[in-house]
Amino acid sequence: MTYYSLLAVDTNKTLSTPARDRSEAFALFEKELGMKLALEDSDAVVACCLLDEWEVGPHWVNHHIRVFATPI
């Protein structure tokens, strides 16, 4: 299982969860933040969140992935 941690830069809020995949983690984070999350933004604005993902160990898989958000 992969573990995910999301830092909302604007509010300095950190959320963490284990999940099967990134989509499941995003669904949980979106509900908590009240925003739709995406890895790409067509308007080329600054990312509002940073995502880390790792496996048990800890073993980093990807860290500091830029995430963009829009209100739901």
C-alpha cells in the first residue's frame, strides 16, 4: 500500500492517508479540502499543494509533486 501526504501551501495544512492509488488519495483529500485536485493546470498558475507518496519503510516513490486545485 502506498502512503500519501498533501501539504496545502496557502493554509499550511497537511493531510495524510494510506490508499490503493493516487486517485483514492485525491478523493479523500478533495473531500477534506473542498477542492478538486489535479496534477496539471491548463492556466499555468502556481501549484497550491505538494504531494508526497511513499511505500512502507519509508521508501520514497515520488515526493513534492505539484498539485493544482479548483473549488468544487
